Amino acid sequence: MTTELTGLGVSPGVVVGPVCRMGGRPALPPAGPPPADPEAEVGLAAAALETVAKDLAARADGAGEEAAAILEAQALMAADPALADGVADRVRAGASAAHALHAAFGEYRELLAAAGGYLGERVADLDDIRDRAMAAALGRPLPGVPAPGYPYVLVAEDLAPADTVGLDPRTVLALVTERGSPTSHTAILARSLGLPAVVGCRAAAELADGTVVRVDGGSGVVVAGVDPAGIAAGPPAAARPDYTGPGRTADGHPVQLLLNVGSAADFAPDAGGTGDAARAVGLAGAEGVGLFRTELLFLDRSDMPDAAEQQRAYEELFRAAGGRKVVLRTLDAGADKPLPFLGLRPEPNPALGVRGLRVARVMPEVLEAQLAAVAGAARATGAEVWVMAPMVSTAAEAASFAAAVRAAGLPTAGVMVEVPAAALHADRLLAAVDFLSIGTNDLGQYTMAADRQSGDLAELLDPWQPAVLQLIAACGAAGRQAGKPVGVCGEAAADPLLALVLVGLGVTSLSMAPRSVPAVGAALAAHSLAECEQLAAAAVAAAGAREARDAVQAAAR
Amino acid sequence: MEQRTVTVGSASGLHARPAALFVKAAAVAPARVKIRVGDGRAVDARSMLSVLSLGAKKGTVVTLEAEGDHAGPAVDELAALLERDLDAEPGPA
């Protein structure tokens, strides 16, 4: 007996596999009456701690040296006899297992936090063990990405970047989340790893661990209760391993196909043998980097990386790009994407707050230091480096940024178009800078006034929304008028059908995850520029996102 | 009661790997050993959290205590472990 669930398909591919749920952090339930059988409750708490200690010790076995040291220390903490005594005492005094655990851990937490330094940093490790022990005592799945020892479909309410550090595409077959949208972290992560993914699937809340599901990341359909033997999993759609570049339409109009990367490691050949031919072809055939997300290098730093360290990191990436052009984006941080060393104050609306280039208003030295390091790295490697700023709202900001870039000795300055005001004034921006790069994820968010993380509003965040396409058209027209490049580096660029529309709107380069390059290249090569322009006109004129996609799908090759 | 006073020899003090090695050895020692810094409270050497909370650094002077049968050898063994620079020694194969 199968059940069909639907969500939004955000990363194509079909797989069949068992569900493993990722647990969220357990909330402490309200305090109830003392346990009826205190000794049994003591046993429950002790068993929870033992489960956690064993699980952590097992993970330590399979981990690299550094991770193993932390996991082993955590396992010892979970097995700590003094902690167990503290928990038992509290249970006998009338607390439930979960409450006793929470309080006992809390005592040590205060000790460690007060000591500061190295011990203060162990507080996070302790909180992690506490959450795991509480989850075990409450009979819930353990928080964090599961490691059951076999390949599985990861099901979660949602996935934050921190949750998915170290996600291994060899053991995780697909991602299914209850919330999330086409531009949420889950979608971006899935596309970069080449994993099928379905988001905004509310009914996934009912999927139990072990249920065998068939996930179709293209249609967004998840079928539960399939026979694992009966259905063969298909490879991701359109691998097209024969693409070599450079990007161009059927009649030879050039469209640079570029890569979105965060570090030199993104260029590493696939040592794990997942056989991702599309990624390898994309890495080789792309004409450079269209988006180098510099903040990814420093996400966990509590002190600002100094000029020398930054320069080394940038040099490493420029070299990995192998003599090809690199478009570098200055630090894109905000209250929701915090860089600890910036010390940004929490804000009620981080998406509308001090983020991206706006940080330079309050901390100009951070931008200066970064530009100096970029310039140093460009000189040292001889690389062709273009620099752009995120979250630009006015032509004045663009001009001031361009001045700073040139003062640092870098010849080519641009800005990202994410804010509707910037799109509406694209012509004024291009009077001050050398190029524009459209961040379609955030442009969609701000234009449609819909939170990127919202599953309820996923339809508004569909990159095919005609109003957003119209703003992209304004940028394309301004670029044509000024004779300057206008690229797209958001997720929209990776969609072969939408890429045709973007080119028809005047976009001159498309930047995406490596594995998306071959399919986009093939789609472009099959259509003339005039055909792209016709498809674009149809999309912009459509009544809505779905109609736009349907119209282009029907007319394209 | 058997006592030994030693100086912590590991570069990172009684943190991380040295603490883990010490606590694991204490768990299998033939007697129950306690550890204190100066005149501070003596804590169970098998308790990772208590040992960490001592905040012992390289050069900190600590005292190990144990009672009953086999107290002497237990304290000797753990004292010898503390004096070594465990950070300089290679990990398990």
C-alpha cells in the first residue's frame, strides 16, 4: 500500500531508499508530578546517557583524528559517573528523567562557561550531549544528521547550514524537508551535492524511520511504502557528459558559463568515486568563477582573519581556478548568516538589516582589509579578478564601492542586484561600475516580499515569477545600453529552461554549481538568440510562475 | 591514604586528549582515585566533567589520593601518566 506525498522538487533525480529522520533539538516538556517509579526513572535516565555515550564512541571510530578527539571527549562526558549521580539524585528528589538531565547538565554548563577559554568552548559540546540524552529519554530521534551505517533518505523539518556540515552524499541519497523553498539552504545544498531534493512537503512529518520511499526531485513527488526491490533508481536527469564549452547559443552568441564556489576545495576532483560526471565536466568546461562566496572561508572564526591569512585563502582559490577569471563577492554576512568576528548585533528583521555592503557603513575597516588582501592575492597569482559587493541598494553605494575597489588597485568593480531598487536603477548603477550580477534568490525574496525560508510562500519564491523576470529584463536592457556585462549567479541560472529566458532578457553570463553546467550549456546550444528572446517574452507576459514555465516548456526544444 | 603530588606535563594541560587518557585510565585503575588542585576540593578522577573543571594547565601542581587495597599502585600509575607530555605522544594506531 503506497502513499503519495507532494512538495516542491528543487533538485532533480530519482532515488529509492529508507527514511532516516533528523531530530530537532528537544524542548523540555512542562514539569509534571514526581515519577511514580523513581528507580525506573533513574534507569531510564541512565539508559539515555549510555545510548548517547555509545553512539558518540561509535562515531569517533569512523571519524578523522580531530573530530574523533572531540567525539571521544563527549562520549566520556556522557559516561561521567559524577553526572550520572547528579541525575539520579534529582530523579529521586522528584524530577522526571528529562528534567533531571537538563538540570544536571546545566550545573556543569555553568562551571565550564564561567571558566571561559578552552573550557568555555566545550559548552557547545555539552549542550549537544544534553540534547541527545534528553531526546533519548523522551523517546525522540537524536538531533543532528543520522549516521545509521547505510545509505538513506534524510527527512527533516528543515535543514540549516550548520546541521549539514559534513553531509556525505555517498550515504545520504536524497533530502526531503517539511519546510523550505526553492531558494532555501536545502535546495542550494542539494544542487551543489547533486542530490535529489523535495522541500515544502508538509506530510513528510508523518514519515517514520525505516519507511522505504521513492523521491523524485524533479516532480516533487515522494511515494512512501514502495517495494525496495521493485523500482530501479534512475540517475540524475541530463548529465550530458559531452559538453566542452565555451557557452553560446545555436547562432554563436556567447554566454559565459561560470561556477559558484566557496573555496579551493570546490575544485577538487571527486575522490569519493560517486561518479558525478556532470560535475567533472562542469568544472573543466566552465569559463571561470562567477561567484566566489568569500564568507564561507570564515564562517566559524571568532577573531577577524588577518590580511595575510585572507590573502593566502584568496590565492589558493585563484590558483585552483587555473588562470580563468574569478568574480569575487565581498563578505556577505548578516544577522542570519553571522560571521562571529563581525560582532553584528541581533536584528528583528535580518534580511532587511545591516548585511552585505551595509556592514561597511559601521565597520569600514573590514572591507578595506578584504580589498587589500584580494589585491595582494591577484598580484601574487596574476589572476583576472573582478570584485563585486552584495546587498547594494543605490547608485551612490555602487559608486563608493567602485572607488574603494579601484583605490585598492583592482581594475574591475561590480555590484550584485538583489534589491528591487537596484534593478530599477540598473542604468544608474552601470554608470558607476563595470558589471552587474543578479542574485535571483534574494531578488525574488525582496520583490515578492516573501521570506526565502518559508515553505508556505514557496510559490511566491518560484524564480519564474513574471514580476521578477521583468526586473531582470530591466537589468539586461541597461547592460545592453551601457555595453557592460550583466550576469546571473542565483539558482535560476542552473535551470536549463530558465537559462534560455535569462539569455533572452539580455543576461550575458550564468554562474552555477559545477554539475549544472553541462545541461545549461546543451540547452543554450540548441536555441538561437532570437528564440531565447521569444521564450523570454512569453515568460514575462505569462499570468504567473507556473504559466511562465509551462509556456517556455511547450515552446522550447 | 596514599597521596602523590605531581606537575601536569601535557602541553594543553588537563584538557582534550590528555584529560581523556587520564579519565579512561582512572576508570580501570585498581582503586578509586581522586584528584585536586592545591587545597581545592578533591574530585573523582573518573569524572571527565569534574576533571575538566579543574582547569589544570601545563605546570599546574595536582595531588592524587586513594584509599584501600591497591591504592599505591593506582596513584603511582596515574601520577606517571599526568607527568608525561601526552600531547607529544602519537595517538593509537
